[in-house]
Amino acid sequence: MKERYFDDLKAGYRVQSEPFEVVGKTIIEFAEKFDPQQFHLNAKSAERSIFKGLIASGWHTAAITMRLFVKTLNFAEGAIGLGVDELRWPNTVRAGDVLRVETEIVHLRPSRSKPHYGIIKVRNVTTNQRGEIVQTMLGALMVPRRAPDKTTRPQTTSQHD
Amino acid sequence: MKERYFDDLKAGYRVQSEPFEVVGKTIIEFAEKFDPQQFHLNAKSAERSIFKGLIASGWHTAAITMRLFVKTLNFAEGAIGLGVDELRWPNTVRAGDVLRVETEIVHLRPSRSKPHYGIIKVRNVTTNQRGEIVQTMLGALMVPRRAPDKTTRPQTTSQHD
């Protein structure tokens, strides 16, 4: 898969991820480690909750969204998360749901302190198989720029030394 | 452990979690599932990254923070996340770091649509063993209110029926 750089993007660019099925067992595994609450832990007790059934932790949805974002954008050397705003979970995620992430580049600029990097702002919208939005967020990330000589010469292995 | 309700809180209330050690193996496990980037996946390749070593995914830090928050506050019936703003990761988390979360209730009000619930806004600050801040966030959550008769009578098992 082609590796991406800051230089390959522009504001308004949109891309959609592959689908990802949320298996019920993984909802419980995630909850046991990170969000041990009855509506995430156990289908029976979740039935007595306000959700009337097992739902995924919002942080599980956020983590799945990161997986899909990272694999779709595939930045050379990786994307470094700086922060997130407006993270919302308007609908629940349940076992068997199939999620996709649509990423839009909403803003981008070169880094002021690190010449090898650019800062991008992205809006990630995560939807289920019915097109319902299960998560929205705005993320700021630092991503690598192509070194000036890289546009014409073969890639070297390090830009940081 | 005493279960907590909306009614037990007031603005300005602060509480600190127990410590939690971040084991290196779990940094890699989380990354393989949710954030497959070189500086989270493998100590060797992470050494060649801008971080000069393995670091935890910010989403892993967020998930650990949720665990510590949930266990410390221990809301009856659980706390339902509505959204998060100003999620930031000012310092990296590395294997062996010991994290704690300090929660401050910054605002609270009864739910307008659900009489059995209140809405709280919390600031969670996650620090490491050196007191460095590794994550900050503002979260909005829906938490249960005591039913009016619960202040004088023994608790019943359900408020939602």
C-alpha cells in the first residue's frame, strides 16, 4: 500500500475506510480492561440497563476508528496524535455492527517548529451498516513531509538524524 | 465500595484514582488491535522514530484513564459518556509508567429529558509517576440520580421500570 505524506493531501480531501465488524466478545474484553460497566460487560445485566442490551464502550469505538483511520491513510512513519475535540457518540455500537470511517482533511499547515512535519486537522465520522453515525470527532495530527530531495530521488530510511 | 449518584456530587469536588502500571506488552497488544504504527508496535523500530522508543497510543492512555475514572467514581448503574472535548496528550506514556487520574467535577445539572439522570462535566488529568501530565480531557457524562424515596428507604434494584 502506498505510503502517504503531508504533501499528498489537501483541504477537502475525503477517503473512506474498509468495513470492520465489531464482535460481541471483543466488546466485553475491551470493557473488562478499560470500561468495566454493566452495559459493556455482560449481555444479561446490560438488558436491565437503559440501553436494553450490550453496547460497546465509546472508547472502544474511538479505538476502532483509530485503527481504520491509520490503515486507510497509511502515513509514512506514522501519524502522531496531538489532540481531539468534539468527540461524540450519537448512537450506540452493538455486537455484529459493521463500522466504517470517513475521513475529511479539514485544514493543514506546515509545522512551525518541525520542518519535517505538517499538522493536519481531520474530521472522522464513524457509521454503522445502516448509515447511522456512531461517532464523530475532530483530530489534530502531526504527519511527515517529504524531504525536498524525496520528490525526485529514492526514499532514504530516516529524515530525523 | 459505595455506589455514587449524581446527588452525591458538587462542582469543585476532586478525587484521585489508584495508581495503574502500564506494562510494555499491553502497549503492543493495544497497538496491534487499534493503532498499528511503528512507534507503538515494536521497541526496535520505535527507537528509530521521533520518540526514540516505544510509546503507548494516546487512545490506550484514554482507555486506561476511563478505567481509573470508572473505578474511582463508581456510579450506581454506571456513567454514560456523552462526549469529550479538549483531549490532549502533552507527554508520552512508556512501558513501566505508573498513571493516576485526578477527576474534578466542573459542572453539573439535572437532565432535562431524563428525570432519573443528571449531566456532569468532568476534567480528568492523567499524570505519571514523575507528576508529568500525560493526558487532559473534558468529559460530559450522564449519571443516575437517586429516586426521591431512596434518600430515606433502602435501595431498590431498578429505577427505570
